[in-house]
Amino acid sequence: MKEKAFHNQVSWMMFVFSILVIWVHSYNVELFSGGLLSPWWDAADKIQRFVSVGIGQIAVPGFFMLSSYLFFRNFSWGQLGRKWKGRFFSVVIPYFVWNTLYYLGYVIAARLPAVTDMVGKRQVPFNGTEWMAAVFQYRYAPIFWYLYQLILLILLSPVLYLILKNRILGLMYLAVLLVAVHFHLDTQNPNTDALFYYSFAAYGALHGRKTAEAPQTPKRHMTGGVLLFLAAWCFYKMGNPGADVLWTVAYRFLMPVSLWVLADGERWTETKPWMRQSMFLYAIHFVIVRFVNKGSAMILRQSLGEEALAAASLAVYFMLPVIVVAFSYGTALFLGKYMLWLWRILSGGRSLRKGEGI
């Protein structure tokens, strides 16, 4: 696979995972139903949970693996400082700035009666201690648990490289991580499953780059199909009562891998600028989703019957990615034109003209 095709494929995968993340946070049945139970709401609930919990949960593992692969691709000790510096500006600074913005947003909104019910927080202290909790513990922006974990993994990268650069030792290490997942031995900082996703992709970048970036062939199509079947089997097994957590981790691991194997960056058209928002889209989507869901529920519950309201909840749910991407892109264009310095901070220095991963 040529370099241009590789980065195009990364951009496409990042965009797909971004859409799935939006759906993960778009579940709205409880908001629209007001807690009522009926066959209509039961159907809407099952549909949204299948997309959000079933399919959507592969997004963050996919982000972890893409981020790791990009970090360890062409890795050497001489490049560590440059890579850390790059991630400091593209991940760490946006993490602190966005957490601060979310905190300040809640502080202001909690003091405005007109929007207090919308944000769902009535008492938000404004002091240094609370700001520290907001920034270092993502208290007011829970979506940034992913970036928090990613920062820890980036810091651990030299240690991971020492382990994974040896093929046999690396495979043993990955096996130990799976055993730890099975026995619920969560390292928490970082999480064991996140450590597995990140480490596997690092191992692939160090030892399997030729395979990972090979052009599409019938054999590769067959491999992708087998991986997709295994992912579907793991999805079925993880739904059984008392299922081992390994089934869940295996599903969330195999789905992004199978999609990567089946993707064709050589033939796919180049991603459009609105598809390359990456960090900015991830950071801003939660605010838009919350306001659209809560606002539309408050309005429509006053005028629609139960059947129509259940249909409206699904319509809003499936339209949210379009709404979010459009609003985010419009905001990105405005900032890029009139407040370029702020855009660079909030986007981690990324450009809409050239897709880059988180």
C-alpha cells in the first residue's frame, strides 16, 4: 500500500469510528419516553442499544489501535522525543483545554436558569480544587476518559517498545494481558483492555507492517471475512448471561481489525475536509448531542403521541451524526478563518486539508 493510500485509509477509519462514537452517546429513549414502558419504546430501545452498545463500542478500541500503530510505525529511540513532542501538542494540550472549557461551560450553565435543566447540573463550584478535578479527572467531560488513557499509554510507549520489539516476548506479554482481562485484573491506569488494544497494534507496527499495509487480494478479502465472522461469533457469545469478559474484548478487538483488513485505501476516494475533523469532532460532539436530544425531547413530548414520539426518537438518533458533523465542520471553518490560533489549540494542530489521527 502506498503512503498516500495508507493515510487515506487511516482517515476513513477515523471518520467511521467518530460516527460510531457519536451514536454511542446519542441514546435518547429515556429522554423521549419519560420513563414510560410500551412495545414502541421497547423496540426503539433495542434498536438504539444495538447500534450504540453493540456496534458503537468498537470505536474507542479502534482509536486506540490506530493511534498506537501510527506512533510505533517507523519507531526508533531517536524519534521518541519528536513523537512525544508531537503527541504533547496534538493530545495533551487539547485534553487540558477541552476539559477546562467543559468545566467553565457547566459553571456558567448551572447559573443560568434557562439552561440548567438542559445541562443537568445545578451546583457546580467554581474554585481551583474543582478545576483540578475537572482537568485531571475529566469530571465534567467523561468522554475524555479515552484521551486520559491514551496519554498514559503514550507515556508508557518506551516500556512497551522494550517488551514488544522481541517477537516471542511480545506475544507472551499479549497473552498475559488477555489472562489478566479474563481474571478481571484491571490495571486501571491504564485499563488492561486499553493496554491490550494499544499493545497489539504496536506489535503489529513493529513486526507486521508488511501484512497490515498489504494491498487488497482475494486472500486478504478471505482473511477479513474470517475475522469478521469471528467478531460476530464473539458478539453472540458475549450476549449470553454470565459470559466471560474476554468475549467482549475479543469482539471489540476483532471488529476494527477486520474492518482494516477489508478496507481499501488504494481505491477509496480521498476523504473530504469535513471528514477530517478528528480530535475537534470527538471533543465537541457530546455538547451537540446533549442539546439536540434534550431540546427535541422537551419540544416533541408536548405535541406528539406515544407512537409518533418513539419514531421521532429514532429519527433524531439516526440524524445526530449528520447534525453533529455539519455543526462541527461549520464551527471548524469559522475558527480556522477568524481564530486560527484557537482552532490549532482545540484541534491539536490538525488540518482539515490533511487527515491525521488522534
